[in-house]
Amino acid sequence: MKRLGILLSGRGSNFLAIARAIREQHLLGAKIAVVLSNVEDAPGLASARELGLPAFAIPSAGRKRADHDAEMLARLHQHKVDLICLAGYMRIITPEFVRAFPNRILNIHPSLLPAFPGLDAQRQALEYGAKVSGCTVHFVDQEVDHGIIILQKTVEVKEDDTVETLSARILEHEHVAYSEALARVLSGEYIVQGRRYVHRDAARPSRATAR
Ligand code: GRF
């Protein structure tokens, strides 16, 4: 059984989609071990408590990033977390944090990376005039919205879209994408070639194994 740690800062709809996927047995072999938030009154934290999950606020306001991350890490280890899902966690994590869970931290971003990293990705896509956007689930590395891409889903940008309508359409896809990506990672049936996440069956033999 793989134990998931969910980190969130707000609404928590991606967390709830993951919780639903587990409940409906679409993510066999996974359970949510703990939900952590850097924001005390994050609605997602309240939802986690309603679901009876261990859920804790570790406020970050006014604290040194290293101290806050150390406390987060201690809590994740205490709950024996194998895999971390950032689900609207609006705080950059330290390199130490990333190193503690190499290729075991996932994030979801509401654009087709590497386009429109950072805040307000949906607004960025709309204002840039992109005709398609979408969402990306990726491993977290030391750079913001940069790690190896596990899965992407595209969404059409319509001419009458507002930031709200585009965000809502992307969010529907996020809720499916995160569980799909998690299922893939949990299966362990993949290898990483450079920046490429490749299903094991599709992987070309590496030089070391090629005859
Ligand atoms: C999502 O759009 C996600 O892609 C981004 O933050 C938002 C979080 O939404 N990283 P929610 O809290 O999961 O509802």
C-alpha cells in the first residue's frame, strides 16, 4: 500500500478528486495518509477533516522557508508517506524538501508546460492568445513548474472565454488528470529517460542493455 501525503493551500478540489478516485477504487494500492496545509483556514483542510483524514495546518506565514519545510517533512515522515501530491500548494518548496522525495513529489499546473508557468496560468494563456491550453501533471524538481512531465490534457480556448470559464474547463480535466497520473506512477511501470517519462513497454533499450 502506497501512502500519499497531500499538500494544499486552498479550495482542495484536486485533493477531493483524488480522494474520490481512491474511494471508487480507481487508485488501487493507494491511501491518503495525511493532508497538510500551510494555510490554517484552507477549505481543503476542512474537507479532509470531514472525510476523517489526518489533517494538519502548519502555517507558513512569517516563517523561514527552511524551518517550515523541515516541519512539513517531519510530519510527512511521521505518517510514513511514500508519495506527495501538491494540490494547489501555493508555496515554493526548498531543494532539501525535493531531495527528500526524489521523483516522488507530483504537482498539477493549469497550463501546458513549459508554457505559462507560475501564477495565473489560465489568465496568461488567455491574454497571450493561445488557442489551446490544458493542464500538466509533473514530478517536482528544484525549479518552479519544471520537472518531468507525467501527463498532459489539452483544453480548447474559446473566443468568448473569460479567466473564470477557461479555468473551470481546465479544472474538470485536472480532476481526471491527477488520478490518471497517480495511477501511472503507482504502477511503477515507467522509466525516466532524460526528461522523458516513458511507459516501460514503450521504452527503448538503453545503451547499457542493448546488444
Ligand atoms: C489548480 O488549478 C491547480 O492546477 C493549481 O492550483 C489550483 C488548485 O485548485 N496548482 P484546488 O485547490 O485543487 O481546487
